[in-house]
Amino acid sequence: MGNRLRKSIINAEVNVVFYFLALFLSFYSRKIFLNYLGPDFIGLSGTLSNILGYLNLAELGIGASISYHLFKPLQCDDKKKINDIISLFGYLYSKIGLIILVTGLCISLSFPFIFQNSNISIVLVFYSFYAILSSALIGYFINYREILLNADQKKYLVTVYYQSSGLIKTIIQIYLAYKYGNPYYWVTVEFIFAIIGCIILNWRINKEYPWLKSEKNKGKTLIKSYGEIITKTKQVFIHKIKDFILTQSDQLFVFFFVSLKMVAFYGNYTLIISKIGQFFSAVLDSVVASVGNLIAEGNKEQIKKIFWELMTLRHLVACTICFCIFHFIEPFITLWLGSEYVLSKNILILLVIYQYISGSRGAVDAFNLAHGLYGDTWAAWTELAINVSVTIIAGFYWGIVGILLGKIVSTFLIIVIWKPYYLFTDGLHLPIVEYWKGALRNFLVSIVSFFTAHQIHKYLPYTSPENYLQWCINSALSAIIFLIIITTLAFFFCKGFKDLLNRFNYIFISKLHKRINNT
């Protein structure tokens, strides 16, 4: 357990550090690039990256499926099986890479027509796209072995090398943009650092796993031996394509049922919420591989104990995020963009409800992934059908409110009701009543905490913040009050919270002991 915990902590710490570094640099660099390379070029790079994002749909499912099948051989130190699975993965990824390459080349033939009214040179368009495409294909043809680091709870190594390379790359691009204002330099640096990152990452993989001898040529013969991987990949693909459609369809529905202007207004809210979510995901998602290794060990009591720790932690974090969004996002948008960009309170309430469902689902998702429970493909299609049906009907009458209702109804029925049932019956093999006894406590503690803190918040002597410092002070004060309330209630009522406190105490004492020894 100690080793799993240590790796999870390292992954979380590295993710958080690089998250803030990248966040700061991304805001600063975007301003420089807009000023010195021009909005047309930045728009071009964004458009080309989006095109590549759609091409990457071909990958959906394979990475998650392979990760699941690596947990057991890593636990048993079965090097032969690990080599076989990585070889098969390399073979499948090379095929996907070829599909993306051919499709990308075909799409690029239409660029003279797509960008004929653009102020950007067509030569720059082709040069940028082929550089971005080549950078992405490196991952399919060469860097595919990094999945072993992820499954082995060493994702922090991937983060360190990729993110360090990305930060240095951005700094060089900032300098070149400021000095020369030449977009060709920007694109060239983008491609060169993709190659540098590839070389460094593969050097580290060879150092970490000197016995790893993946042979993509063996992949075709291994398909028959590992037919379960192909089956699982098809199942995961359906779930991933569903997630992609649902996350990408929001702004399209807003455009169809409301207006293009409202797409930007709604996008401001989703941008802020997604950035907050990315921060907590950087911490909480670090335990996914740890759960996979825990399941591989097969200790049922420990599995149950960890599940309730993560379940309670996810609900506490989700409710904290929702409380902050509900109370602080409107004054932030007023400071940032102006009061005219603030949407109705009904939209905010529905955004908060959906965010709570999305944020609290992580524990069930992690354990379903660790058990390889993707056979419920009907659930993916059902969730998609419910979402689209409700959205079309309700969106026509109520606009953004109806669109959010479609998301909430579909996720409630599938994510809140079905997914835990699937996990407890087919994965943990426990009565579903045991889940709801614990989960209802989390839901009730979240609701009571939210409304109690909300009532207190209303009577605090706040004035509308006139600057970001005042906004931060107001937000921090209310957030602290909320955290005191929810942690107090969780201590007495939430299953797994006391074990979670003991785990945090263990982490703190271990770190303190290490520092004392180092001094």
C-alpha cells in the first residue's frame, strides 16, 4: 500500500506543479503570440489543431483498454506478457497512425479551398499542418511505449519530460515571436521539440525498463492470443465516442437554439469551470493506476476501504467546487469581462448540478476502469440518446436551460443510477444496497453543507468586489467556512472519511519524518 500511495502522491504533486506553470505561461504566451504573430495565425493553429483532434478519434479506446490489461502482469512482474501487450499496442497504434496520416493528407488537399479567403499564405497553412501532424504521429509510431509508465504509476515521468519540454518550447517561441514575429519559426520550434521530447522520453523508458523489447511486427500474430484486448477496445471506443460527442455538442446546440453571441457567453462559464476541473483532475486522477494495481492484488477488504475513501473525497471536492462556482463565478466574470456577460441564475444552478454529478463520479469510474467494466455499451448509446432527445425538445423551448437539462437527465440516469449498480454487481460483487447506504450519506452531507454555508454567506458583510484581491479575500473566507462545515459533517456521517484523515496524517508524518532525516 505504501508504494502505491507514494507513487500516487508523486504523480499528484508533479501534475499540480506543472499545471500552474503551464497555466501562467499559457495566458502570457497567448498575449505575446496575438500581438506579434497576429490573430489570424493563432486562429489558424487552433483550427488545424482541432482538425487533428477529430482525426485522433481513431485512437479512442485502445489506450484505456491496454492500460487495464497491463495492471495484472505488472503486479506479477510478468515481463513476457508485458512485452507482448506493448508489442500489440505498438502494432495497433502504427495502424492508427497510418490511418491518421492518410486521412490528414487527403484533408490537406482541400486547404486551398478552405483557406482561400484567409490572410494567411497557403504555404504557411501547409507547413503548419504537416508540422503539427508529424508531431502527433511521433506518438503513434515511436512514443507508444509511454503507456507502460502510466499503467505502472510513473506518469509523473511522462509529465516531467513532456511538460518541461513544452515549457522550454513555449519560452523559445515567445522570444522568437517577440524578436522576429515570424510564424515559420514558431512552427519549426513546435516540430523540433516534438522530436527532442520523443528522444528524451524513450531514453528514460529504456533506462526504467531495460528488459522491454517491444516488437511491432509481432503484433499481428498476437491479436489472436489477446482477443480480449480487441473486444475490450471496441467497448471502450463506444464509451469514448459518446463522451466526445456529448462534450463537443454543447456549443453547437447553443448556436442552433439560441445564438452565436450566446455561444461566447456560455463559453466563458465553461472555460472557467473546465480550468478548475483540470486542476483537481491533476490531483485526483493520479490514483487511477493505483486503483488498477489494488484490484490486481485482490484484497477485497482493502478494495472496499479505498473505494469509500475515494468516494467521500470525490464528493467533498465536487461539492466544494460547486459552492465556489455558484457564489464566486459571477463576480469574477463581472471583474474580468463586465456585468453584461453574466448569464441567468437558472443557468448557473443547472451548471452547478451538472458539475456535481461530473465531479463526484470519479471513484466509480476509476473502479469500473480498473475492473475493465466496459461491456455496457448499451448504456453509452442510451445516455447519448436521452441527452440528444431531451436537449432537442427542451432546448427548443428553454435554450441553454433546456440544453443543460438534457445533460443532467442523461447523466443522472446512467452515471448516478446505473454505473454504481454495474460496478457493485459485476466488479466488486457486493449488494447494491451497500453502495446506496454510503452514497446517500455523501449526497445528504453535500446538500446540507451547501445550503448551510449559503445561508451564512448571505449574511456576511460583502460588497461587490472592485478588484481581484478583494474577490480573492471574499472567496477565501466563504470557502473556509464551507470547508469547516462539510468536513465536520463528513467526519460524523460519511463512510471512509476517518480512514481518509488517517491516510492524510500518514502522508504528513512521512514527509515530516523524511525532512527531519534529511536535516
